[in-house]
Amino acid sequence: MFDPASVVSNLPHRPGVYRMLNGAGDVLYVGKALDLKKRVASYFQKSGSLSPRILLMVGQVAALEATVTRSEAEALLLESNLIKTLTPRYNILFRDDKTYPYLVLTGHRYPRLGFHRGGLDKRHHYFGPFPNAGAVRESIALLQKVFRLRTCEDTVFVHRSRPCLLHQIRRCTAPCVGLIGEHEYAEDVGAAALFLAGKEDQVIERLAARMSDAALRLDYEEAAVFRDRIAALRNVREKQFVSGTGDDTDVIAYGRAAGVVCVNLVMIRGGRHLGDKNFFPRNADECSPEQVIEAFMQQHYLQHAPPSRIVARTKNRALEQSLAERAGHKVRIDVKPGGAARAWLDMAERNAALGASQALAQQATQAGRLGALQQALDVPETVQRIECFDVSHTLGEATVASCVVYDRSALQKSEYRRYNIRVNTDDPSPIDAGAIAPGDDYAALREALTRRYRKIVAGEGRVPDLVLIDGGKGQLAVATEVFAELGMTDVALVAVAKGEDRRPGQEQLLLPGRAGPLRLGSDHPGLHLVQQVRDEAHRFAIQGHRARRGKTRNTSTLENIPGIGSKRRHSLLSRFGGLRGLVAASVEELAQVEGISRELAERIYDELH
């Protein structure tokens, strides 16, 4: 039995982190404390200060672990890491978004302006992060218009023999074919970097100087180009730049509607308002705005470097110190902003409240749809988790099956899965025993269902309440057989067949044991939910199929032959004019290529035939 008194008596009056565990050893909650002994003791005192949620948690505690740290700031960092790693049930949890996009100026001789996600390379210059991809593309379009920097990949850039369409529409100065000198192009790159850093006044001064110089040389056409750039910059500054300093700032605001909590993050970089993003935490229903915002800052800035200034309604010296240590520079949390910053915070709070209201309305709509579907299918109200399957291929090539998950009134994208299906080909090489015939949708569906639910039956996932299959009677029969083989007879199965004209609203729902199809009206909320989940499965399958097919198209057959590197591959393709000519070549002709021995030529011929 868990004895809280003995546990508390052994805790020191020191800062640290504590972890509450249940009987199975799962971590229920991770917390930090300036004084471990006092903080942990507060959970087990007989007072009415604890919320119902915390009381429920305390009732499940079977063990407690504690780690002493040197300071409260160090405890904050450890707490953030443990929450991210363990995802405790009773902590406020934010979705970990690791894919913020950046705008990049590469470190090449003629730098490329581009969109970037992922790790950062020290050789290049990055600007951001941006809250969404649209903000990056909008910035790229602006910079193309004003500074006319190249956006093409290096492989395209080095092989150009004449200017591309972007040069013709005045979006690129065509450094690929030498229509601009290296020095002039470097000036444009430097001006773009200054603009992105919020120093637009310096950029306008530079452009004005270049315009005056062109006018003195009587080159009025060039002067007009710089005049138009200056006008475009001033127009953009009026629309996109906020008043105040050019410091990098994040504005964080809290909003609530009934049981839905929303945190709005506004990103301002170099004086530019890059946009905002809403976050919807879990387990935050009974938490105060200060607790939610503090949890957001802890978890968000664990992955992303904090700016020099954060505007929010909560202040925590230890958190401020911890963020500064992570960032390597001073971080100031401004709780009483004035002027423009106050307007930013007010705007963020309105957006957070609006986001919470919209999410609440969406949940109500989805709950209504789910209830209507439950009633139409005559299934109990406990049916909440829906999984849907679809198969995509092109004439049997690159077959991919998808599985999407709908749960907790939303599509759960982190739980989506794709299954690459092996297909027999006319290649005389040995065929895998598990491969299917090209275009056999039934066999592809059988394989996907078996691979998915064999693991779930073994205890590696949650059992769905309802499974949708995009297809007709044949697909339904296959799914019924697979579920019977796996012993999952308590899962509801429905096949979604398209109507006679294949128009939305005419779908037919096929159920095992039912004589005829179930037709819901085009305005039926339950059908709208089925369409939403089915369309998402279709999109996800097509996306995977196109990626797999594209990979096949872009991969040379020669890459799989041992002894053929990039140089020999280039020599072979150049000599025979491509893969078709290479396939038609004899062993003797292959052996005449420089660097290709008779033995290697025979190996190439055998692999190609």
C-alpha cells in the first residue's frame, strides 16, 4: 500500500521534479517544485483545495519518484523533457509540432531563395520559423517580385542554357545564364536578407541610391526598375509591418469556450507579422490560464528557440531563466506590454477566444454527426472510434492501402497508416510468395486488414468500434472473412459503395447480414461523417500511391547494380541515349564503354534482361 506520509518524510526541502505512478508503473503526472517536500505534501493534505481531476489522480497513485535539481530553472527543463517523453495522463499536453517551415537563402555562389523544413545547415541562412507554409510562400512571392532572386534547384540551375519563364515575367534576374553579375546579384541577396531582418529602411535607401546612380548614367529603364521595387516595398510595409521595434517577438494568448481551451501564438520577426497558429491542449479543462500558458511555453520552446521577447499574461522568473539558458541569449517575458505590443496581445486573445469557439462548434457538429450515424446503423452509443480503408494504384502499379482513424470527434492524423502492397510483375526473376496479382483490390485489402488487425489482436493497439471499407459487396466479404479469422466479431463493418452516378450524396452503405443497401439522404449528418472519413482515406491512399510511383519513376534501374556508380551510370546513359537504348545494347557494345569491363557488361545485361 502507498503510504504518502512516509514518502513525504523522506523528501528534502530542495527544488526538483516529482513523478506520480499508478499500480501498473505508468506515470500519471510530472510536476516541478521549488520545495519538493512542501509541494508533494500538499497533494495529500485533507483540504478542499484540490480540483476533482487532481483528486481522481491522487486516488490512483501507488508510487512516487523524485529527482533533486540545483535550481528551479533546472527543474523546469527536466519537467519539460519528462512530459515530452512520458506524455503523462494528467499533465497539460500540447501537440508537438516539429515541422515549422523556414525561408532559406542558400550559401551558394548565386544563393537560392527557397522553402525549407527540417534540420538547419550552418552553410545556409534561415529566416523564421513561420507559423505555416502559406506565410513562407507569400514571402517568397514578395521577394521574387522585389529582388528577383532565383528559386530553382541547383540541378536545374547548372543545366540552364537560356532564361526560364520566371525571368520573362520579371521574377528572376537569370544568373543561370549570366544575365546578372555576381556582385549585382549579391547586392540583391543582401537587400533581401536585410528586409527579412526587419531593416526595410536600409533596403529602401540602397535601392534609392542604385536608382539615382542609374539615372545619372541616363539608364532610365534600370532606374524605373528600382523605382518600382521601392514602391512595392513601401506598399508591403504598410500592409505587413507592425508598428514598434524590429525585435523578434512571440505573443501568446489564452482563450476558452465551455470545455475547449485554445492557445494562440503570434509570430513577429524583424517587425513583420508572419501570422498566427492555434494550439488545443489536452487535459487543460480545469487548469488556470496561467498554468496553460506556462505549460505551452515549457513544451513549445523545448523544440523551438525562443525569441528575445515573449508577450504573455503570466510571468515566471524561473521559466524566463530556463528559456534564456536554452536560447543562449536574454529572453524577456513581458506581462504588461504597452503600445503596439498591447494591441498584439489583445488581438491574440480575441483570436484564441474565436479559435476555442470554433473548435467547440466543430465538436458539437461532429458529435451530432456521430450520433446520427449511430442511430442510422443501429449501433450503441459506445461506438466512437472509426477506422476506414482504401486502396489506390494505377493499373496495378505501386499499390498502396491506407487506414485513417476518426476518434474523439476528430481525425487522428498521428494514427494514420499506409501499407505498401507487393505486386507480381512480368519480370522472370523469382516472385515473392506474398505478392498479389496486379489490380487485385480484394487481395490488397485482405493484406492491409490482416497486417493492421493482427497486431491489434496481439495487444499493440486499440480495437476500433466501426470499420469503413471504401468499396462494394466484394470488399465487404473480404473484410468479413478477415475479421472472422482474427476473432474480431464484435466490430461493426460497413462498406461504402458509390451510387449509380458516383455523385456525393448517393452513397450506399452495405452491412453484413443486411439484404439490401442502406441509403441515407444527401443531407443526412451521419452520411456527411462517412463521406468525411472516406474522402480522407481516399486522399491519404492516393498521396502514398503517387509518392511510391514517383519514387519508382525517378529511380534508375542501374542504381541497383553493384559496381555502377554515378560516373559509370552517366557514361552508359550518355553513350546509348537513355535507358531504352541501353536495354537494346549487346554485351559487346556495353563492354566498349569506358570503365565497363566484360564481366560488368555481362552483369548489366543480365540485370536489364
